[in-house]
Amino acid sequence: MANKAILASWRGMTVDDIPQLLQVADQVHPDLPESDDVFSERAQLFPDGCLTLADDGKVYGYAVSHPIRRGCPPALDSLLGEIPEDSDQYYIHDVAVLPELRGKGHAADAINKLLEVANRFATTCLVSVYGTGPFWGRFGFEPEPVSAVLQEKLRNYGDDAVYMSRRNGDLHRNESDISQTI
């Protein structure tokens, strides 16, 4: 019997996704654990920035993002309480895809969806982990100098954590090339 092809696509995240999202997170980020409350709160506070990659009820990935105050991303595994009214930057907290679906353009699709939402702000930032800086560079993200306070926050993300940002709305890239390589 042949294996069924996985036809996963991105959709809005729901609280019902959270048990499977945690399984994805545990597999993709075993050294960067976050509680179910973090996922639940982000999905409730800013649903436009929270996506689930799923097919036939199975979750294969997720994306979490939301507005922040410039240069003030939240600490790992912390609750926001609210989206600050004076948010002036967009933050991509995480894009995670299980290994069996990597290389099929799913990450690029999610990032492009998030960047559409991010265009409400002048810039978007993220914390790159696991040496993924070159990957994020394809989307116009560049390393940015950080304050001592932010550097301390980054320590929780691992020794290789790099704070990166990009200006929104003016990126010149060939999106089809990016989608095919990710």
C-alpha cells in the first residue's frame, strides 16, 4: 500500500492545535521549550500572526508572530499579557516545520504570509537560532547590534542566537527562487 501524499497547507492557528504544536516544538526546538500557555496566549492576542501547517488533522508546523515595541522582543517562554498599544515593530517569534516537510517551500510560504501582516510596521525583527541567519537573510533580515539588556535576553535562546531585523515594504528579491529552495 502506497503512503498517502502529505498536502499540508497553512491556516489560522486554533487552541485545539496546541497539543500537536507542542509536539512539533519539542521535536524542532528540544533545547528551547515553551509552555502551552505561550502558544495559547499568542493565538488569542494576535491571531493574524499565528499559523498552523496541517493536513487531514495532523499538524506539521507552526508560525507565531506579533507586534512589539521596537527592540523589545519577549523573553523565551514568557507571556505578553497584551500587545502594547505603542507597538512599532513586528516580531517573528518562530517558524517551525517538521523535517519530513522541509524543502517544499512551506517555511517560505509562512514567512511571506507573516511579512504581509508585518507591512503595517516599518520593520520586522526576529531571533535567529541554530545558525539560520543565512536562511533569514534570503528574506532581507540582517544582524543588528543589541543593547546589554537584549543581549541578556538572547542568552536564553542559546549561544548562537542572533537578533536580526529588516525594513518592510522595500525588499527586492525573487520570491519564486526563495520558495523553491526552502
